Amino acid sequence: MTHITSSPAALRVDADVLAPDLTDLRHALHAEPEVGLVLPRTQQRVLDALGDLPLEISTGTRTTSVTAVLRGTGAGGSSGPVVLLRADMDALPVQEDSGLSFASRIPGAMHACGHDLHTTMLVGAAHLLARHRDRLAGDVVLMFQPGEEGCDGAAVMLEEGVLGAAGRAVDAAFALHVFSALVPQGHFVTRPGPILSASDGLFVTVRGAGGHGSTPHRAKDPVTAAAEMVTALQTMVTRQFDVFDPVVLTVGALHAGTRRNVIPETATLEATVRTFSTAARQAMSTAVPRLLQGIAAAHGVEVDVRYEAEYPVTVTDPDETAFAAATLSEVFEPARHATLAHPLTGSEDFSRVLDLVPGSFVGLGAVASGLDPQTAPFNHSPQARFDDAVLPDGALAYAEFALRRTALIPDPVL
């Protein structure tokens, strides 16, 4: 990394000086994306980028995670607050179609959700904080996490002790997430309370009896039962759940049969379920199997229903979110921060960290230059593009969260 100045007042300048190195790192990560919990090339790039810093580094045993602890040397030092900063590192099984000069060289894999930017920003923050550790009144845990995209890497890192990496409990946790659309370039968004939905998986197999398409009465058709299940699930959501405590259920996979005149033995469907409260989540887990079993019985077929709990609702702490919002408004222009009126329907395994530690999840617009935030391809699209210009801002935001939060002294208990 490029040498940066040591003046505490120059943190913004230091972040800008790092910009070329951050861009190079992001492009390297983007060109060689890795999917899942095992990301050896990504892990090595992170370790190389952190190699010359005064960090206590450990790596995961079940994943290629990286945990780095920076000890503050400012007032409070080893006894001050501990702040966790998290970046996810994994890519998606998507074939890139962005047209970028540094597009993925790995067939069927792409950083379509911006995790390459998150990783780069946290590396940048590590350099800023190491240079300014005399202002750091506590310790910082840098959590470089694999497997956010459906592999629950956060749960693995929690089981392996990331919250205890500094030798004492984490007091606050923060994560940044970029958006290739929706949020204007360079603008930050926060929300106290629920900010992202819970995500659960529904896997259904309908078992009938095959036969000839010309004589359906001599068979037990699983296709018609499965088709009714798809529409009934949508109707159930509108009739059994409060519109002000929303539920989103989308069937994304539906498979049956081999030829038009053959009634198959089975039909399968898979769906994602998004909820924003514990009550709605629990109600869906019982209502869905009950509905599908009833439809199967009416058709004289059998059904296997697997309802899998995935990520919980991402709930930010109101006080830590107010702190994050105030920090962003002071470090950047106040107009560059906004509070989301409603939660987003995406899901995150950072929710598991926030279930245990007060903290906040912050969005950052990274819409590519020349694109309209309302129409640009969104995260997970093969055409998604993210602007490198936000890298210094993300690194600076991470660093300022740590510097300012470790300087806060808890109110005495009365």
C-alpha cells in the first residue's frame, strides 16, 4: 500500500491517497471471484494487503476467513471499547456480462453483489486505522468473512470465536454494503430497527402416480397439485398475514416431467420466503406446510415439505445507528446520508452478529457513472457495475466508525 501521512487531521486526505491502491486491489479481486466458504485466492490477497500492518491475524479452520485485531494506542488503549468491522468476501455463481475491462476471468462466478468493494474498503480502513492508532482509544476487530451468499459464513466465524478475538467482548459492530442501483452514488443510508428481511427456504416434492397424458384419471397427477400450490401460496400470504407486517414468497424453481404426453411421478418447487418480524416468520413456518399438505390430500397425492430457516431479520440498534448516522453526516456532507423509510427485502447473515452485539448495517450507493439509480442493473445482476470512486469513502467511513466509537465512554450505571 502507498505510504500515507500520520497527521490525525489528514484522515480524509489519507483515504484519497490510498485510492489507486484500493482500485487495484478491487480489480484484482473482481477478476478472480470465488464462491462459498473456501476462498483461497481471496484470502491470500487480503493477507498480502495486511501483511505490513501491526495486526494480530488469525485464519479460520472451517472457512478461509481472516480475523485481524488492531490494538489502539490512544487514551484508553487496551481497556477501551472493542469495535468490530465486517466485510464479506465471497462472489456469486453468476456469469458476468458487465463489459468491464477487469471482468471475471472465472467462468460462472462474479462479484455481482459488491463484496469485492467491501473487502477492499476494510483493507483500506485497516491501513488508515494503523496509521492513526494513536487516536484509537480501544481495539478493532476486522472480520473478513467468506460465505455470506447462502452459506452462513457469519455463523461459522461466530462459532470459531470472532467476537472474542480481542480478548474481551465486542461492544459495537458495523458493516457496509454497496448498491449498484437504488441509492445515489456516494450516498449512505441507515435505518434503526429492522433494515433487512429474514430469509427462509421452502423445498417441496409432490409425489403422485405416473401415467399416460390421455388418461389422467388412471394416474395421480403431481403437476396440477404443484400448480395449485404455487397460486395458493400467494393467496395465503394476502389472506393470512397483515399487510403492515409484510411477507414475500417467491417460487423461483418449478420442475416436472419429461414429455408433454407423460404424467410424471413427481413435481418439485422451491421458494424463498422473506419476513420482517419473528411473529410472521414463525407463522409462515407452520402455515406453509399445513396449506401444502391440505392441497396434496385434496388431490390424492403425497407431499414432502422442507421449510429451512436461513438468515434472521437484520435489526440495527437504534443508538448505534444514530451514532453511525451522525458520524456519516459529520464526515461527509449531511445531504449524503438518508434514513430509509422502510426495510429492504434482501437478507444478510450479518444479522447473526447484530443478534449478539449492538451495531448497525449501512448502505452505500455505488452506482456506476452515467447510470440512473432507478434503472441501473441491481446487485446480483450479470450486468451489475459498481463505481470505484466510493472505495476511499467506504474505507474512511469504516475507520471513522472505529475511531469515534472507541472514543465513546459508556454512561455510568446508576
